[in-house]
Amino acid sequence: VGAISFLDVCRGEYGLDMATVHPTYPSLHFLTAPMNCPADAIDYLEFAKMLDMARRHYHYIFLDAPAGIEAGFQLAARSADRVILPGVGAFGDAAGKLRETGLDQVTKTVAARGIPIMGICLGMQLMCRHSEEGNADCLGIFDIDVKKFQPMRHEDKVPHMGWNDLSNLKSPLFKDIHEGEFVYFVHSFYVPVCEWTIAQSDYINPFSAAIQRDNFYATQFHPEK
């Protein structure tokens, strides 16, 4: 098949809607492509032009597309002034996908530019060296291993799910957030308290609710809650 630019896709040949508005958050817009758009049919130079055009009009852009769009993510990440590494799911699968798509190296390349990068939940764990979940290695930005919660009492349930308070806040990231405020967690694995810990919480044992190293930031809790 000949090359199909994302601009053509936007015009409707493959059904992509360049400006799908989120029903609840109208400042969020999604770039989407259907499953029948083949990976080798994407002209990523045209994609980059489209992305630049879209960024002039929309506050936030999320990419949602089939296999092969990873190069588009790479283009987006390299042109971004902030990057969020979210995550919900299995550590091993996510770490493998990062390596498979080359996004592990893209993340480090972007970070070398001094761009702030924030990991959320699984995204925080992916920034660590290794996880007991799946016995898998990952980015190694934080030289610490991710551990599994080990229940000590009958009432200790895993996963840790629900609201819990923050303590030992140590970063401007928590401006206007005070000691003892509650945030939302859903996780079975945790990052131990370490030299990069900028906020703690406690469930079964103390753990890192947030960590920071240079321009890398990460929270185990979900700030969108």
C-alpha cells in the first residue's frame, strides 16, 4: 500500500477525527486512528506537521492509534515541553512494550533536554530499576527495586486501594498540598522509602508515595482523583 499521511487520515479516508473532544474535559482532544490503518501506511513527517498544527489549537493532545503509531509517540515526545508516563496494568508487559517500541530510550533522550517527566502509578514503578512483579527490569532512572506488599495481619488486603494520607512532603511539587492530605491509591507493589522519596504514605509498611530525581517526578497515587 502507498504511504498515507495523517493529514489524509484526518480528511476521513481512514476515519480519524483530529479533534475528538472529551465529554467531561473539553480542553482534552484525542488523535485517533482505526484498526484498519496499516502501520506501514503512516507518513510520520506528515504526522509531525499535523501534530504541530494541532498543538497550536488545543491545550492537550492524546494519541490513540493502532500498532505502528509508536513512531508518532516518539515524535510527540521529542517535541514536548512536558511528558507524562501514566500506567495501569502489569509491570512486565509495560516494561517490555517500552523496550519494544524504543520509548525507553526516547524517555531518556527527552530527559537529557531537561524536560520534566512525570510518572503516575505504574509509570512511577517503570522508572525504577526492577520489579518483583514479573521479575522484570525497566528504565533504572531510580536505582531502587519495586516490592510486593506482604500482608502481616488478616485485615491487610492487597491491593492497597482507596484514600490514604501523605506525610514527609519535601518538594515544590506539593505546593499548596499539606501534610496529612488524602490521595487515592490502587497498587499491589510499592517503591520503598529511599533517598529520592519526596512524600510517604503507610500501608502495611511505609512506602514512597512520590519520588523525584532531577527532572524526573513520579507519584504512586493518582493525582487526577
